[in-house]
Amino acid sequence: MTSKRPVIALCLGLLAAVAVMLPFVWVINNRDWGVVLMFIAPVIIYGLIRLARKLSEWAGTSPPPSF
């Protein structure tokens, strides 16, 4: 029997990415002051990458090698 953890981790990661990035991109696109949020974008992306690595560890799959 296969483990469902990788599928759950993938679904949670995708859900988190959409839930965080969709409103963020919408605000950048539709508000005049949204362009200022472009400076915060790298921090948000870094947080999503950290979340993906934690989910990968939880699922029991190894993350890609660091460069």
C-alpha cells in the first residue's frame, strides 16, 4: 500500500501557494500602491520555498539538492 503523504503534501503546497500568491498578485495589479509590494515578493517566495521543503520532509521525500 502506498503512502498518501506525498499527495497530501503536494495538495497542501499548491493550496498554500495559490492562497498566498493570488491575492498578492491581485493587489499588485489593481492598486496604485501595490507596486511597493514588489519589494516584499522575494520574502514571500522564500517562505513558500521553506514551506515546500518542510512538506517534503514530512512526506518522506528528499528535497532537491542545494546549490
